[in-house]
Amino acid sequence: MIEPHAPARPGAPPSWRGPARLPVRPGTGRFLVLAGVFVCAACGLVYELELVALAAYLTGDSVTQTSVVLSVMVFAMGIGSLIAKRLRRQAAAGFAVIEAVLALVGGCSAMALYAVFAWTGDWGGPWAAGPRTLMVAFSLTIGLLIGAEIPLLMELIQRIRRQDAGGAVADLFAADYVGGLAGGLAFPFLLLPLMGQLTGALLTGAVNVVAGGALVLGLFGRDLTRRARLLLLTANLTVLGVLAAAAVLVDDFERAARTAVYGADVRVAVRTGVQEVVLTGGTHGRPLDLYLDGRLRVSARDERRYHEALVHPAMNGPHSRVLILGGGDGLAAREVLRFAGVRRVRVVEHDPGLVRLAATDPALSALNGHAYDDPRVRVTAADAFHWLRGAPHAAYDVVIADLPGPDRAAGAQLYSQEFYGLARRALAPGGRLVVHTGAAPRPRVLWTVDSTLHAAGLRTTPYLAARDRGLVLAAPGARPPLGLATGPGAPRPRSLTSRLLAAGRAEAAAGRIPGLPPSTLVHPRYRG
């Protein structure tokens, strides 16, 4: 092994070059390099998590987007490590350039993806190929740059004080993995709740470029020419300026993007910690629209058709005790409370911020008939699946699952055989369960829900209603009749009729797909 201060051999590979001319002692220099590894690893993992979170938010399919982002990124890291071999002779300058580019690309990636989503349309629409291609391109680029870091850092740390390769690798990877832990914890607990996705990514980029530039210019600057130092300083300051300017403009950008997504009539826009909730209209005669994570969930123009179709058939029978899973907007509760004989209503909603808005916003609370002011209504802020695990047995006459569609991120759990088994356990003898299955143009989803309910020991009656939404009425024992409650205390629906229910049942039956396997927690089947 060559001694630390042995002169470099002419023509020798970079790892055999002489020691770096450091402004500090070698031990301090090694510590600073490892600290740089820690910071850069933390930033790199934040970029990965930002892409995963934003892509899942824009598409609603967290499993697919996580798989795509991480697999592409890991593949690119391997390619980046190979490419970095050609930069080892200029390891310090190469590392500084890589960190500057990584900070710019990673820091701006969230804004770029959100801009494409806002100005070209939904990721599930006709422009889907463009946004998804951009997401893959960012994953590939960031992975290439992250993969190139370790070989160059290995070269730099060996130039400070040579040691056996195994020891150097252990030191570097220890700092890298601990940095990854720090970044992985900082993203969900600090950056996302305190700054949001866009500002959090920009701040991460700023930290990244400062750490990379300070490490190279401060520690290895004597090994660079004056021109190289000036170019690197200029590049780092330029990147830092771009990120700072973007951070200053981020609020204006979000407002413009929100207008592009929702129109100019945005009245309320809040991030609750669970999702982004946006209300448009509701004043001056303009109809109210409720958006959750960028997708229209409630429109005052026609929401009554859906909520009446969801609630009224399930209330045809004993209905003194009602459980609503989801439905934080209060509209399902409004329909339930129209029935005489309802003694108590339990709403289990994962997002307490949505419930607060539904109870306090003048337009939304008026739309839901001030349901949360009714003393019979009790709200529990909890995940529906976990709450059902501890729910009392046979405690409810009616269970209404007003949840996101099963092909969204939560579908694997909230539309599984296990979930329906828990709901069945909560039903009293003679009780009914109704499930919203999403848009009906996807009959495979509707009939997979039907098959899953059967597997949980329930008999079913599928039907379509309200903008072709799919619904399934289920009950233990006999198949539940699809009809409307009659007699004293039964409210008259404003839009739903027995004839419409019969037509919806016939339309659903016409698209029946027999023999579909049920969906379970370990084998979700709603994708595609």
C-alpha cells in the first residue's frame, strides 16, 4: 500500500494520486467528508420521497407510483455509479457539479410535476403519458446523480488518508445510511407538515447545493485551478439563486396552479394533514364544489342523486343505529337524519379537518343540512379499518361505506374481504351494508366488490345510480331487497324513485362479470 504522503506515480489511476492539499488536519477532513455524505444522502432520500408522495397524490395509486419511482431510481443509481468511474481523475470538481445539478433537478422536481398536472390535466386523462414520462425522467435523472456520488466520495476520502477499501466503504456507507434515515424521518415529520411538498423540495435543494459546494470549495479548493473554483462558485450561487427565487414565488405559483385546476372561483383551500381540501363556489348563486386531493368529490349540482341512492335503499328496514364510514362532508349523514326513528349516527372519518370544514363552512354546512349540529351525530376521527377492529359486535342496523373508490390508494384495505368481514360483524341481525364502488364504466371493479362481499359472508344486490356510480347493497343471510322505505316517518327522496332503482339494478346486471376472485389485503385485485 502506498503511504499517505507518497508522490503519485506518473500515469497511475486516480486512487493512486498523492494526498489532497487540505486546509485542515486529515482526521478533520475525513469527518467533513463523512458529514457531507450524511447531508447529501438525506437530501437524496427526500427527493425520492417527494417524487413518490407527489406522484401518489396526483394519481391516487400509491403502490404503482412507489414501485415505478423507486425501481427506476435504483436502476439509475447503478448506471450513475458506472458513469462516475470516468470522473475519478477530477473527483472534487465532478462531485461539486453533480451536487449542483442534483440540487437544481431535485429541488424543482415537485414544482415541475405539479405544473404539468395543473396545466395539462389529470394524470388519468388523455395527457397521462406526458406527466408519467416526466415523473420517470426525474426519477432516472435523480437516480443517476445520486449513484455517481459514492464513487467520487470514495476517491476524495482516500485522497485525504488512504485506508483499506473495506474500511473506507464501511465508513462511507454508514454515513450514507444514517443520512438516509435522517432524510426519511425529516420528510414526513418536518418538511411535509411545516413547509409542504413544493417549499420542502426547494429547501432540500438549497441544503444540498450548499453542502456540496462548501465541501469541495472549502476542503479541496487548493487542488482546483482558480478558474475551476470561480466556475463552481458561480454555478452553485446560480443554483441557489434559482431555488431561492422559486421559493419566493411558490405561493403565487400555487395560486396560479390551483386556478388552473379548479378555476378562478376557489374560496377555501387547506391542507388538513391528510389531504388537500378545496371548496369552490357556494356564494352569490354559484354552486358549491368540493375537491379532495385535486379531484371533484361533491358537486352541489347533482350530489343529492348520489347520496339518496347511497343511503335510502339501505335505510329500508330497521335503522335506529347507523354507522357511516367516511362521509366526512356530512352529506350522507344529512340523508340518514331525514328518517324518523334514527336514534344515533356514528361517523368514522379519517380526516378531522374535513369534518371541521363541513361543520363550520357556511355553504358546505348548509348543503349538509347542519348535520354535525344534530345531537344524535357523533364523530370519530379514525381510519375505518382499524376502528372496525374494535367496534362493538351487532351494534348497527345500517352501515354506509361512503369511501374513496376501490381503485384508489386505500382500496386494498377499505374494499377487502377482511374489511367487509369486520363490517359484517358490526351489523345487527337484519342489518344492511351499502358500499360505493366508484365509477360504473369499470364493471370489473363493481363485480370484484360484489365477489369480495360474497366472500365475507354477505348476500348482495348491485345497482347503478347518480352519474353511473356503482353501488352494492349487502346483508348477511338473505339477499337484501332494493327499494325505498315507505310508511310514516319515511322521507320522500327528491330525485330517486323505485323505477330508477330498478333500472339501475338491471343496468348493473347487464354488465355482470362472473367468477371474479375476491380482493384481500395480501392480494388486492382492483388495479386495472
